[in-house]
Amino acid sequence: MNYWILSVLFLPHVFALSLVDQEFVGKCLYYQTTINPQPFVTQRKNCTLLWESFRDAIAYQPACHVPRERFTQFVRDSQHAIARDKFVFWENVYDIVMRYSNRGRRTFSIADTLTGFLGDTKFCGSNSSADGVEQDRSKCPGYDQTPECPWSAEAAFWTEASDYFSKSAYGDIELMLNARSNTPLTNDSYFSRFELPNLKGPNVTSLRVLFALNSALPPRETCSGSSVELVKRTLAQQGVTNVTCEVNPSSLKFQFCSEDPRLPFCTKDCDSSSTWSVHGHVITLCFAIVFCKMLFLI
Ligand SMILES: *[C@@H]1O[C@H](CO)[C@@H](O)[C@H](O)[C@H]1NC(C)=O
Ligand SMILES: *[C@@H]1O[C@H](CO)[C@@H](O)[C@H](O)[C@H]1NC(C)=O
Ligand SMILES: *[C@@H]1O[C@H](CO)[C@@H](O)[C@H](O)[C@H]1NC(C)=O
Ligand SMILES: *[C@@H]1O[C@H](CO)[C@@H](O)[C@H](O)[C@H]1NC(C)=O
Ligand SMILES: *[C@@H]1O[C@H](CO)[C@@H](O)[C@H](O)[C@H]1NC(C)=O
């Protein structure tokens, strides 16, 4: 069988698909086969069906007034199970949290779920394309909500997705904030408006706030600041009393130091500041050498 003949026969059909459509379906397959295959072993999601649901939410919609309910169906169709204790929320640390979560291997940010992975791009509706979806993404207004553009398709999508993601959170969950921010938590963020109100006991058992400090400069706000205060107060009203807070726990510190070993907090452990630990290492090393020699002698 000559497969290339088949592909030539189908070539016109392949080109008839829009790029946005092809990218979406490709990402959908890639997610289920490679990024996070586990939830889909017994039942794979139909990526064509998901595309149709997503497209129908956007198609022919005005640039800045898309009702969020249009995405309810898609968010529901694309959801999958996430394990207990594997939810991380965040504000103003997109790049850091994406490396921290490691595509769901450590934990799941919303962009590591199938729903978020598929929507983590630019998109909007159009009246001049065949399927009602804008092909030139640079024309789309983005997800920022402004008085001129309160409900872009992206804003409607993230609102609906955030609502669903936070309602499904359970166990010990995390919140990552930016210690270099003047206001790590703002009242108008997606987290404050669409996620925090849904984090409730008894499903949520605790919240661990992680302040990320990826800089040689000092933090502007950390655990004793008003952001943690507000989170604590809100969660207490929602039945979650176990809220802890740390600045650069070792997992984050290792991440930052592997990316930039010159950061001041990366060398500390080996410096003169902790001679004890140096002595400890030397002693351990000596024992190891003696032990190895014994092994080889016997
Ligand atoms: C996936 O959905 C599409 C569109 O609804 C449908 O045509 C196709 O048969 C479905 N594929 C499978 C394997 O169910
Ligand atoms: C498409 O047309 C409808 C009806 O005239 C209009 O409300 C909408 O804003 C248009 N969409 C875009 C993306 O221009
Ligand atoms: C944010 O909301 C909280 C609680 O409603 C309020 O105490 C605080 O003053 C608000 N902060 C800003 C900057 O609006
Ligand atoms: C708690 O989790 C269960 C099972 O996931 C769910 O059915 C229930 O709606 C959740 N409760 C709340 C208050 O979200
Ligand atoms: C609070 O939650 C943490 C996990 O985030 C857990 O290790 C700790 O035991 C909990 N503390 C209490 C008092 O329940």
C-alpha cells in the first residue's frame, strides 16, 4: 500500500482545515498522549468534538462582549480528574509557576489541565472567516479586562475555566505569589475574583502560600504582609483554617538556582557562613573513601 498516494489524495482536505483548528487538535492529541496521558487511558477525548465545542463558543462573537456562559460546555467537556493535593493557584508569576508545576508532574496549575492547555493562546471571533474564528491572532484583544474591553473571548474563557478549576480543588493546595510585587494579591485578579471564593472546606484541607523571590533584590512583601492576611481571613470564613506561608521553599530555590546560580541565596549553604556543614561534608567524604577502599581490598 502506497501511503503517499493517500496523502496526496487527501491533501486538499488537509489544507482546507484552518491553522487554528489544526493547532488546537494537535495540542489536544499531544496533551492526551504525551503531556498527561494517565486520565485518558480508558477513554480518550475526541479532539474534533472539543474543537467544535471551543469554536462554537467563539464563532462570530464580538471582540469585547462575549458571555462567559458560552464556554461552560467546553470547560465541562475538556475536564479530567486531578489528584488530591495537586492544585496550585497563582498570581503574577506565570513563568515561574509553569516551570514549578512542570506540566503537572509536580502539581497542576490551570494551564497544565487539558482545558487550560488548549486555551493558553490568543483567540477571538471573526465575521469574515469561514468558521467564525479569527485566523490572524494579532487582531485579538487578549485576556486583560479593561473598561473598553471587559469581556474578550479569552477573558470569558479564563473566567469560566478558573471557576471550574477552583471548584474542583481538594486536599492540601498551594498559592504562589510574587515577593517582588508591590501588591502580590490584587482585588481585581482572576485569582481573587473567580478562584479564591471557591476554595472551601472540607474539600480544601489546607493552603500553603509560596512567595517566589527570583531576584537578588529584597522582597517587597512576604508572609507578614496584607496579602496573606486577606487570604487567611477569607479562607477562615470558608472553612479552611490551615494556611501556612513560606518564602522560596527549597523546591523553588533549587529551580531559581539551576536557572541562575549567581543569585545571592544560591551559594550561601557552601559559604563560610556554615562551616559546620563544610566539616560535615569533609567527614562524610573521608568515611566514604575509607569505606570504598575497604570494599576493594576485601
Ligand atoms: C469525534 O467527533 C466528530 C465530530 O463530532 C465525529 O465526526 C467523529 O466520528 C468522532 N470520532 C470518534 C472516534 O468518536
Ligand atoms: C459579527 O457580527 C455581529 C452582528 O452584526 C456583531 O454583533 C459582532 O460584533 C461581529 N463580530 C465581530 C468579531 O466583528
Ligand atoms: C480588597 O478587598 C479587601 C476585602 O474586601 C479590602 O479589605 C481591601 O481594602 C481591598 N483592597 C483594595 C486595594 O481595594
Ligand atoms: C467536594 O468534593 C466532592 C467530590 O469531588 C464534590 O462532589 C463536592 O461538590 C465538593 N464540595 C464542594 C463544597 O465543592
Ligand atoms: C496543615 O497543612 C499541612 C499541609 O499543607 C500539613 O502538613 C499540616 O499537618 C497541617 N496542620 C494542621 C494543624 O492540620
